[in-house]
Amino acid sequence: MNSRSKSRNQKQNGEGPTHVVDLIVEFQIGELTSEAEAEIRRHLGECRECAADYAWVEAFGRNALQQGLRHLAPARLVAMAEGRETAAAAHEEAHISACSSCSAELEWARREAPAIDFEESPSPLKVRRRERAEDEGRIPFGLALGALAALVRLEPLPVRLSRSASILGTFEENRVAGLEHYSLGNYAAAEGPLRLAAELRPEDGEIRLYLGSVELLQGRGAEAAQTLERALGQGEDPTLREEIFWQLAHARLAAGQPELAMDALREVVLLDSTHQDEAREILVKLAAITGESNS
């Protein structure tokens, strides 16, 4: 168990303020009561840790929807069917146009709205979808998303700062400044110096690793993936390559590229790294979503 998970478990067991991580997925896909949703929104406004978790889950769900790896949440389709929502977002409209399943469910919900109480628990549309998913041998997306959200939260990299009188100069000044900001969690402030350091010494794979991590921790998965792929070209040390592949897997997940994320995770497993067990777990969950072998 990583330090973040351990800390979360301690807090849920009464050793600190209670978090809502266990309810974030249900909140994101619209399966909580209005009272529970209001409480979650209040907590997210006050808790930076849970807000970061929610931002990751929301980005993952949106990317998965755009990539056709998930369907619109039943609660969202019902709200559209009953006219309780304004116009669908552009990515939702694009998904409905491309997804025959969601399109059919929306039409079904519109036809049945006068006769069915969609507020009952569990929702009739949710039951209908779950039965279809089980018939097709697939795990419902909400369950898979919940498993991934628990497994794939990314920890910042450890920072080892050292100054050498023999290499002081523009590169070293930017490297140290960037890593100091990074160690404090000031990722936006760290990005500029790290980017300058990478431009000054493009062959330095470690600097590109930190730059990719900064981009990823700010939610720019596709950009981070490109930076980390470049870092692989400069990283020969096995320990460095292990961390680059691990970060790259996260970046590709954040960019909505699960198959490419699986490729990076397989490399992590092959390198017999400290992330090996976590990589295997995530591979199993991704295989459940994509239908692709995790071996």
C-alpha cells in the first residue's frame, strides 16, 4: 500500500478528518441522492486532497467517454430524457451520435419516462445496463472506474537536491529552482525552470522525467506523454527508465489512451521495479475495460 492510501485509510478510520474518496466515483457518474451530492460538493470545496482525486476521476471519465471506452451515466441520460438538463456538452453530443447503445438508451428513457419512476433505487436504467453488461461479459464502467481511481492516483516524485560548485550555471540554477518548487507542490512555478533546464541539456533524461511529471500533475496527460517519451530516449539507467515508464502509463491513462498505458505498464512489470505489483493490478483493471489481454 502506498503512503497516500495508508494515510487515507487512517483518516477514514477516525485518525484524522474524514474524506469522501469512496463516494467520488458515484458522485461523478450521478448515482448519489441530491442531499449526498450537496454534501460532497461542500467537502470538495474544503478538501484539497479529495478535490484532486475528483479532478482526476472526472478527467479520466471524460477522456474515456471521448474515446468510446464508457457510456454516459444512467442518471445523466435520465436527466436528458426528462428534460431536467440543459443542452448536452459537446463531448456528450458527439458520444451519443457515435454510440448506438447510449442513443438507444436515451430513446428508451424518453419513451418510458411517463410510466417509470427513475428515482427508485436502483434506477431501472442502471439495472437494464448492468444486466446487458453482464450478458456481454463486461464489467460496468462505474465499477472499473472505481477500481482504477483507487489504484492510479499518482504520487509526486521524490526530490533529491544537491548543488555542485563545478556545474553551477544556468542549467543548474534552473534545475534547482524547478525542483525546489516541485518539492513544495508548486507545479506551475516549477514548470518554467524545468523546461529551460531541459532545453539547455536535452540529453538529461531525469530533467525530462520531472518536467513530464509536472505536466501530468497539472492535468495535461497528452503533453506529459510526449515529454516522457522523449525522456526514454535519454534514459539508460534501469531505475530511471522504470520511473519514466510508470509516469508514462499514468500520462497515457490521463490522455484517454488505455492500450498505450498498458504497453507502458508491461514495461514496468518486465523491469522488475518497485511499481511492479501496482502495475500488475492496474493492468488487470484496464483489461476488464478494454477487453485486451493484460499479459
